[in-house]
Amino acid sequence: MIKPQILEAIKQMPKVEKIEIIEFALRLVREDMETPEFSDCAHAPLNSPPSTHPPSPQTHSEYSLSPYT
């Protein structure tokens, strides 16, 4: 699955399943932050150069998990 497909699948899940996914992802991030390799680049973007412009509203709302968007 690619990112948009994953996010769309999460949007369609019941609230309890969304929370389970979020908790799992948070555990992964915390584990990554404990590794020395991650701490060296914690403030750098992962796969893209830094942006000089703020993201557009469409970028965020497209992947929003909020039921209000």
C-alpha cells in the first residue's frame, strides 16, 4: 500500500481501530527515537529537502483523519 491508500483505509475504520493504529504508530516512532541513527536526524526531513513555503490547506485536509473535514 502507498501512503494515500493507507490513510484512506484508516479514515474508513471505526474509531477504536483508528486509536489502535495510532498507538501502534506512536510506539514505532518512540522506538525509532531511541536508536542513535534516528536521534542524529530527528530534526531533518526524512525524504525531502526543507520547504521554504508552508504546506497548502489541501495537503493537510487530503490526509486528515478528522471526521469534520
